[in-house]
Amino acid sequence: MRGLVLWASYPAADVSGAPIAALSVFGSRDALATPDAIADSWAQLPAGTRFVVVDGGVHAYFGDYGPQTGDGEAGVDRATAQRQIVAATTDVVTSLRPG
């Protein structure tokens, strides 16, 4: 099985018919890839896509480049948010392993 993991982003094209497992992880306070913009793209993802909201997470927590202009105010610390991001990603990647 193949998979797609989206961190604080959405698909550039419709992949709803693709035979893949998909995961979308995003922050509830992301002001760049907003929760509303991500929700607007859900129809472009395969049925069964797992959505994980990092409560209090902002866009900058999905990388290691510091604060970004226009991003939201964090409601959780970076380490806690990144543990949630890694855990959700690990779960999906592990599920893709054969046998």
C-alpha cells in the first residue's frame, strides 16, 4: 500500500480516486494553511483519509524554521505539537508496512 502524508497542507490536485492511505495533520491555530482551507480540500482526498488536528498548533510547528509572518498564535508548545505530528505520521507509516 502506498501513502500520502500532508503536514499543514492540502493536495495540489484531486487524488480522491488514488488507491492510497492518506493522513492530513494540521494545526488548529495555523493562519497560513488554515483549518478552513484544509477542510475545503477534503473532497480531493481518498475516502478513509485520517485527519489529525494539533490543538493549538501553528504553521511553523510543521518545520524547523522559526516563526512565520502571518502565522497564528500558538496555544501549545512546539515540543508537544511535534510529538503529536510524529505520532500520527508514525502510525500511518507503520500501517503501510507489509505483513
